[in-house]
Amino acid sequence: MVNCVTIIGLGLIGGSIAKALKERCGIKHIIGIDFNQDALEQALQGGIISLGAKDIIPEIAQSDVVFICTPVGKTVEWIQRIIPIVGANCIITDAGSTKSQLIDSIEQIPGSFRFVGGHPMAGSERSGYGASKSHLFENAYYILTPCAKSAPEDVETLTSVVGGFGSIPIELSPQLHDKVTGAISHVPHIISAALVNMVADTDSPEGYMQKLAAGGFKDITRISSANPEMWHNICFSNQDAVMEMLDNYIQILNTFKAYIFEKNDADVYRFFNNAKGYRDAMASKITGLIPGTYELVIDVVDKPGIIGEVATLLGKHGINIKNLNITNSREFEGGVMIISLPDTLSLQKAQQILLAYNYKVIER
């Protein structure tokens, strides 16, 4: 039974949790704590939180659950501050993307309190409360990492709550969590940044590489536009897993380099074929840790008025276009116009409408 929830940090994740609790779980009493007055005012005016403050207030003693949605480095500090205030049955959880070091520190905090680590595997290229939405966690895995401060009933309660978000709860140990996220999120961000830096370092004086980089290159390096401060911190808070996965990746690259040097045709083919098989088996309807793109490629003739034609058609049907552009590099593209949409539902609806009007559309 959860009647009152406190959320510390009303950014993208904290704001989305607040909205999901209000709109999907029916929680009426939500307390928001954030240093940003604008975020508090937006949440209050929108009726999402019932009480807002820039710092801890006595009312959080009513909380059944406290979500700490701050940078990982601040989590322990917040826990230590709220322990004397919250009730003995209050469950404290977080939303950080690394767990082992954090939970080691939490387990050393003296006293009796209840904590279950949490990590919603969802996000966005945008940040802040203004980017938050109640359906951010829909069809996304929500990892729970119990520890010595957790009771089985605490995990059951949080499983029920995050399930109400539309998430898919999954329980992992802190160590396995960090190994998984290191492999599928943290190291890929490093690799993406390395690819961009490689091109930047080897570009011609005329900048042809940057000019011609489109299609596949922009797709696989999109995550390089993420917040550098956040990823700088993650590399150190998940240092062991990141180092292990980087060693594995470097070994794979060296092995593949040897295949090419030795002109080993069969192994080169197997390298790509194995990757294709594993990649094609991934679920397409589940939200991953790295934010996905919702894009349609439209095969149109590049003529005056075509952008307005497509935008007007979708606008009349209530579809919000996040971005629209004409691509000049079509090496891997089936069309020339690319539209970005806010979510899966918008993508499916736009595709149906465009097909009905005889446009050739490719979902990416």
C-alpha cells in the first residue's frame, strides 16, 4: 500500500516517475524536492506534485517510498539526511545507472533503514523536468538490485509500483547490473565517442568527413551527443566493469584485424554473420537503456513544397514531428526525407497515414 511518495530530483527521470505515479498509479500525495524552482513550479502547476520544496521538509516523514533521482555521487548523502526523518517502514530507492560502489557505501551506513537499488532502463536525449513524461518507462526494463538493507516485501512493493509505470521489473545483483550496463551502455558510449574523435582527428582540411557523415555513421554515433559530465562520472563509478569490457572489445578488434591481415575470408564473414544473428534476435518492442530513435525514412522527390506537404499531412492528423530533414547521403537509406517522432505510437500512426497517401515509407 503506497499512499505518499517523495521524489528527490525532478529532472527527466524524477519528473517522469512523478508523472507516472500520478497518472498511471493514482498516487495522490507526491512530494517533490529540487533545487530548481522552475521544475517545482511546473510540477505544482501541472498538478503532479502536491507539495514542493528546495530541500528536505518534515512532511517527507509521511512517505511510503522515497525515490532519489540525483547524480549517483549524491545518493549516499541524501540517504544519510533522510534516514532520521522517514518512518521505519519507508522504502528508499534510487534511479542511478551504476550500483556496486553505491550499494557498498549504503550497506556501511549505520542504523536500520530500508533500501532497494533501482535503475529504469529508459531515457532521452533531452533533460530536465520539461522533457519528462508519464510513459517514459513504458515497455522498458526497470532493474531492482536488493542488498543487505532490503527486505523481500520491499522488493515486492517496488515491483508492483514500477510495474504500474508500464515497466518490466527485473531483479539483478549489483555486480551483474554493472557488468550488463557496462556492456550495453557505458562502453558503447565510449566507442561512439571514439568513432567521432577518430573521424575528427583524420578529417581533411576541407572537412569532407564531417560534411559527408550521415546515414549509418550518424545513427551509430548519435549517443555521443549525450551529457559529457554524466558519462565522465559513470566511467569512474563503474570503473571495473568498463575496464573489463574495454579489454574484451580491444581483443575482438585485434582478432578481427588479424583476420583482415591474413585474408581469412571465412572468419570475416562469420564475424559479421554472428553479429547480424544476435542483433536481429533482439526484441523490437522493448525500450533499451540507450534511448531509441523513432524515425521514418520517406522516399520522395526532392521538390519545392515537399517538406510542407508531409508536415501538413501529419499535422492535420495530430502528429507532432520532433525533427524533419532531407539527407544528401543515401548510402544506407531507402529514401531522402527523414522525420523524427516522439514515441512508438506516433511512429506507427504516421506510417499508416503516409502509406494510405501512397508514400513509400521505411521504419528505422
